[in-house]
Amino acid sequence: MAFNGGPSTNNGMAIWAIGGGVLNGNFGGGIIGNIADSAGMQVGNGFDNYEQISHRVPGVNARGVFDVFEAARLAGVQRIVYASSNHAFGCYPITEAVSPALPPRPDSLYGTFKAWGETMLRCYFDRHGIRSVSLRIGTYRPLPIDQRSLATWLSPADVAQLVDKSLRHPDPGCLVVNGYSNNTRIKTFDPNWGFLGYQPKDNAEDHVEMLRGMGVDVDGPWEWPEHGGSHARAAERPPRR
């Protein structure tokens, strides 16, 4: 996550927070610009003169998110678009059409840290008035990759539209949206798409024959009983004895 920090007097500044991680002690790539001119967004290499301390995995995911959000506040940023994940609600049964109005049910520590970032943004909105849109991104790939992605696919074109709408909306408040394309087999419900003006164009179903040719079972029963797929069933590391 990152942006090249400007002075706190830069009104209208926004950042596109790509993730919760910090690589080699530096923030990863991000985007900064005036929210009224998304064409002028620039790729940045990190906050100027802002030290990142933590190096262990929990520190990177928890402290790293705090470092970015707090540095954004100090720099006068007025909007954050945060790359969250559908793993923030991955323990819900697949039969439940999950909406952002429901409480998080993360399927892993990864999803837990994503939900924590969303909660932090609620605090930054209530305390400091920083607007935000948290994108619970599904399977972001050029093409669907498996049966689950027939429901969760998010195409490059649609993610570009979703980020653009998130930056341009006049007042999103503190919003959470599901980041999916217009998939026929979608398993969630999101009225916030209409509020944001997001109208995804791509549909994973258009690639079902490609998946069938790869040996993917596109016609049988749904493979995973939870929204998070394999994350919700992954084996944990054994406790120390």
C-alpha cells in the first residue's frame, strides 16, 4: 500500500491502497492524485519520510495497515480505496447471499487482517472524516481459473471501473463493496454497487467452455461449502508442545 506523500494542505488527495503488506521495509506500489482528476493519478513508491518498523508477518499486516492509514491522515488524504478481500466473510455458507451489511466472518488470518483494515477505516471516518471504499475483491485474474471463480471472478476491466467509481463518487462515506464481475453464478448480494454506480461488464460464464476444456467441473455440485473456498478448510499449523 502506498502513495508518495505530499503536504497536509493538499486538499482532495486520495490513495488507492493495494494491500496490507510491506516489502523489504518499504511500502509497495500505490496511486495518489486529486480525486477530481483520476486521469492524473500517479504510481508512488511509498510515503516520504515515514518509517515502517514492523517486520514479522503480524506486524506487516497489522502495523503496516496502521502505518499507511495514519500517514495518509497526517498527509491530509481525504479518501482511501482499500483492497480488502472476500476472505473477510469467507466462513459464511455458500448458500447465504452475503452482503456488506452482514458482520465479517473471516476464513483465515489473512481475512481477519482484511476485516481489521475495514474496521480501522470506520474509525478514521468517524474520528477524522476520511472517506473510504473497501473493496472485498474476489478472484482477480485475467480469466476465471476454477469452478469457484465462476462466482467470484473480478476482471481487470471491472476492477479498473470499480476503483474509478470509488475515487470519483462525491461522498461514499465509509463504504464496503464486494469486488466481483457481473457473473451469472454470483453468490453474493450487494446493493452498494448501485449506490457507487458500479456496473460490471464482464461475466465468468463467457469462459465456461475454456474451463471445461481444462478439466474443471463446471456442471457438477458446488465444490466448496463456504464463500472462502479452500481458505475456510485449510489445515492450521499444529500447536507447539
